[in-house]
Amino acid sequence: MDAGHGQPDATTSADAGNPAPDAGSIADAGHGEPDASSNIDAGHGGTDAGGNADAGRGDAGSSSSGSTPTMIPTPTATCPTIPNTGTGSSVLTYAGHSITVWAGAAPTTPGPLVIYWYATAGFPAQAVQALGGQTGINKITGLGGVVVAPNATTSSGNTTGNGVWYTGDIAQVDEAVACAVEQHRVDPRHIHVLGYSAGALETVYMWFARSGYVASVLSYSGGDVTIDKTSLQDTSNVPPAIVAHGAMGMDTFGPVDFYNASHTWETDIKNLNGFDIDCNDGSTHIDETTRFAIAPQGIQFFLDHPFKATPEPYASGLPSGWPSYCTIANK
């Protein structure tokens, strides 16, 4: 649904079509056992929040190393070798699907995997902007992690928005996850997802459909629009979420008000006894610069929230550095 104005590569915004009216069935994926021989510390570099942070977190920002998911998929084809992309990126082929990848040298201790879904008329390289620029990419790859962004939809299954992404697109990400874990490039406890607009709707769909391995997510102008909603893959895991959006009546595209869609999703999260942070920046749908301003906090949120982090690291309040328009909605 847009969703969006193609999240520009930093200067322009594209328009989009109308959202699809219905959803139909949901695509599934294979399950497999991960190799969890190495991992990342949950929450590198967390800040001291003074009286606002959880007192038990210490300087790491997390009191839990999380659990190892049992629903990591296994590769269905030969995996491409993930290269050191330096400050650039490479396009790799996973089971016939092109995915853009950012990675550093093969790590001794694997880091997080961050999956990005772009908006209408967008492209994979916009993951850099959504993660706060090259600094954000470097933060992830410097921890031994990898960032991946699918290049195009498979048009398989049912659209989760306005035809930008489909339920079947999860299969190509499953392959990237499976290969990254198999090659010991990522910690299976640290698989995170973010997206903007149409990509945020795919992110929300993945929040449901891949709760079997997704640790936490960040939605930039997404939410529950019915067609991106399904049952939790793993009912024992409700991934913590940052629900970022603009003002009611301003964060809109076509018939969708992403303020309302975001709050509908927050109700879903509450009903499932999950945790989320609501960030209403008060801006418009196409104001990517304002929407992405929380990228540094988003990355730290990922690091502080490994799979099934217990207790909730932010239960006592947000760490310092979060903007005043972000509040804990459900905990």
C-alpha cells in the first residue's frame, strides 16, 4: 500500500499505485535446525539511560543473550559465498533470486543479520539511508554482521500491499538466512527486519510469518492493513517492535493512513502480550529524513533484543538518546 513514495535514494520520492484489496492465502517456508556455535553479545554499546533505563542492563543494554531459534530454514540450493564488500555492496544469487548484500570480512564471532524491504519505486541501496547512512551499515558489519535487501518481488503468493512485495517473497529471504547461518556469518539469535512503507508492510507480514526466527523489527510507516497479517509462525515468540509513523491524516497514501495502520498493529501486539515502542514523529508519509532519524536507536534496539530476550531489556524505560516522541506502548 504504499506504500510509498519510493523512498528515494536520498533526494526524491516516487509515487505508487493503489493497494490491493484482498489477501488470500499465506506462503509458508521450510524449517530447519540452526548451527548456533557462535554468537553476538546481545546489545553492544548500549547507553546508560540515567533514571530512565532498566537498572539491570549495564553498559550492554540487555540482560539476556536470548535463545537460539529452532525454525531457521535450511538452504535449498548451493549458497553463494558472502564476500567482504567494504564500504559498498554486492549482488548475490540465492536460489535464483538476486539479493544485495553488505558484509565485512568473515568474522570470528558472527554478528546480526538485518533484512531490509524497500518502498514502492524503491531499490535495495536505500537500506543505507534506512539504517542511518554508511555509519549504520558499518556498525552492523563491524560487529561481524550482514545486511541484505531483496532486489525484486517474486510476485508469488498474495501481495502484502500494492503489488510491491508478496507473501511468497519470504522464501528468498529464508534462503539468505539459511545460507548466512550455514556459513557462520550471522548469529541465529540476531535476525532482524526493517522496511519502509510497502516494505514496512512486508516487514509486518514477516513479523507474523517468521516469528520462528525473527528477533525484532522496525516498521517505518507500516502496520496492520489486513492483507499483511497472518498467524504467528512461532506462537511462543512475539518479536519486539519499533512502530514508527507520522501524524494522523498526514502519513497517508491512497486509502491508507499509516498512523491508523500502525496503531492497529500495536493492538495486535498488545493482544499477543508483546512489546513495542511507538514513535510518532508528526510528519508526512514521504518525509523519509524525519522517519529515518531513529535509525541509530533502531540498530541499538536490534542489538539489545536477541531472539526471545528475557526479561525485556527496556521494561523500565527507554535508554537515553531516544527522541521525546518515542514511547513504550506495550510492555
